[in-house]
Amino acid sequence: MILAVPSQSLRGNLEAWGDCLPSGALVVSLMKGIELGTGMRMSEVIQESGAVDQSRIVVVSGPNLFKEIAAKQPAASVVAASDIEAAEAIAAISAAPYFRPYTQTDVIGTEIGER
């Protein structure tokens, strides 16, 4: 399941259709930002509002824009999850000759860009 909505609407969206998230499926966050009012990262909002176990949450972030990737310009991103196997699974299905995903377990650093 891929979540790519404006970060400030994530909680409301999950409250509206969070029950539709398949149990056991990986939940991939393409969102950046911190929730106003709570200071929570998007993975924390997913965990709390979507009742998703932390081991199923994968975050993707990189110094690229959708238009660059869609135009097949060389790009790289970080795919992070507390479970490295989850990160590797998402990286494997998203890799392309022009798109290189790197994996790690530092979800916080990936979300807030401290690495």
C-alpha cells in the first residue's frame, strides 16, 4: 500500500479509510513533513492513526522530484524501514536503470533528513 497524500491530510485520510489497509501489507510513505500540532513524523502518524505495526512501515525519501523520475532522469532515493527486509523488498520492486534506491534502517534520519 502506497501513501502519497499531503502530509497534513494524512491523519484525516487514515481515519476515513484506514480500515481498508490490508493487514500484513507493507505501507510505503512517500510523504515528507511533520504533522502540525503533534510534531509527529509521517511514519508515526501512520502507526498511530492507521494502527500499522512499525515493522510494516517503509519510508522513501530522496533529493529528487516526481517530474525527474517520470522523465527517467537519473535519481536516487533512500528506502528505510525498521525491518531491513521490508526496505529491501520495496527497493527491489522500485529500482530501474534510471532510479537507484538505497536501503537502511534509519527511519527517523530518512524522514527528517539528518543523514
